[in-house]
Amino acid sequence: MRLWHEKLLSQLPRQQLLGQHRETAALRGKGWGKKHATVNYVFEHSPYKLYQYHLLVMAEMTARGYHPDEKWLAPDYRGLKCPKYETLTPCPQTTPIYPEHNQAYLKECLENLESKGILL
């Protein structure tokens, strides 16, 4: 499980983009707080940051003609099997959304994609 650097979202192949949507949705739902070495940094921030990131993923999906479920556009939505947040305080959008998505992380993501035969 990995959140690709947001600069790469527009360049990701179909499989990686749609996978990113599934993984982000899973993290927003029952995956929230479940340890995973690659995404542990996400849990150090408000869940609203993950919502902001997910909006970027869904915008790219929509731009490519995909139709993510509109329920995910609500910040408090967590999936069919997880209760909505009772209160989820919005936080300012930053660029990048996660400070961990720095140049070193971008390089790491590119190397990971290259290891899969994907050159961006």
C-alpha cells in the first residue's frame, strides 16, 4: 500500500490510478489507524488530509472518464461498512498535502514505478 506523490497522479497508468482510489478509500474506512510501514505517516495527520488527497485522485479519475462513487466526495464518508465521522474538522489545504511528499519521496515513488517497468 502506498500513496503516490501527488505530482505523479496525472501520469499514473490506469491500473495504478484506480488502485490508488481503492487504497485511499480503504484507508479512509476501516484501514484508518492500521499500521503499514509505507503509509504510517498518514495517521500522524488529520483524516481530513486523506480526504483532500482522495479528492485529487478522484479528480484525475473523472478527467479520464471514470466515475468514482459520489459518496466519497463527502469528507465524513468512510465507506459502506464504516460509520461516518461525527465531526471532522476541515484543515487548510497545503501543497503538497502531506509534508512527507517531498522530493526524496517523489524519487522513491519514481523508483518504485520503474521497478514495475513504468517509466514516467
